[in-house]
Amino acid sequence: MPAACPPSAATVGVSCRGVTKDFGAGDTRTRVLHGIDLDIGCGALTLLVGPSGCGKTTLISIIAGLLDPSAGEVTLFGTPRSALAGDRLVDYRARNVGFVFQQYNLLPALTAAENVAVPLLVNRVPRREALVRARDVLAAVGLEAKCDAHPAQLSGGQQQRVAIARALVHEPRLLVCDEPTAALDSRSGHTVMELLKAVAVEPGRTVIVVTHDARVLELGDRIVEMADGRIVGGGTVAMLPGEMRA
């Protein structure tokens, strides 16, 4: 069973205090997150679980800097999100955050190596060096032979590994994954989660994975459950696979 202990203050990578998110305005306003308080540590694989529509993707999007909270504060490795705005936030995210999307979001016209190199190019790494580093990371995820393949030539599991390589190539401190195994068979899903677990052990890195996949719960070091836009049990919930909610 994954550990139920919250991280110590010395190991916290992400801290949320009173994080609230509303969509819409006036009579159409909907509150999706209700004052989230949560600390997520470094050096461990944290799984964020709960039923569809409970706010998981909204929360990780706020943590990753893709959305702004309506209220509250997110602190990333000691830096308050409120201190990052505009170009500063874009630059911080480009250097420190990797995001793995459920549908991979690979660019079809680019090869696997070119897709992986994109974050480096955004960070102004010369193209030649970026492609060399991209190939090294693809080799590390077992895709050395697929560097010159285009996404349409890859299986779902291979595409997801390319997406993970792209998220890791610039060595981010925060890696956030949204349902990375949802479209994969059991074998590919387990391979992807083992890769994420291996990545998560880095002492200065925080890895958060949103999942509905009961098959991979045993690989989590900590499981945090959400329901109705709130953290259940103070964010220290640990469950066996058979207890996974639908």
C-alpha cells in the first residue's frame, strides 16, 4: 500500500493554500475548486485520484501555471505563483515545468526527436544541441530506434513515451501528468508508470499524476483523493487498488 504520510516541510515541492477556482460569471459562475490545502513532496510519485469532474485536471493545471486560481496561493519550490506573472510565469514554466497530456499532443509533422526537442528550443538551446539531447532522452525511455519516426508511425505507448521524454528533456523540477495511461493497454500503461516512478525518485523533483487507472495505483508512493472540488482526508489518503472509485 502506498504511504499515507504527508511530506515534511523540508521536502515540499508544491504547496497549495486556499486554492479556489471559479469558471463563468454571475448566474453562470461555477466553483470547481473549494479552498484546496495540499502539500506535495519531492522524490516520490504522487497520484491524484477521484471521480470525473471533481477538479483534478483543474488543480494540476493551476499548479503547472496553465490556469490562474480565483483565490488562494500556490508555491512552487519556495516561489509563490503570485510573484510570477506574464513573461515571468511563461519563463518559469518553460524552465521548471513539464506537462504530459492525456492525448500526447505531439506535432504530427515533426519526428519523435524534433517533438522532444521543442522545450529546449523554447529555452533557446541551439537546434543541433537540442536534437542531440532529445535523442539521448528518447534512448533513456527505450525509443532510440524511433527517433526519426513521426507520431503516426508509433503505437500509443510509444507516443506517450515520446510525450514523457518531451516533458523531461529540459530537466524540469515539476512534472505533471494528466491520465497518462488512459488510452494504453495494461502492458504499455505499466511501462509508462514505471518510467514515471523512476523519474520521481529524483530528490529535487516533484511528480504528480492524475489517474483513474486502478491498474497503476500500486506504483504510487502517495495517493491523494479528490471529490467535489475538495481534498478528501486532508490529502493523506492511501487506498488499495480494489478501493479505487469509479
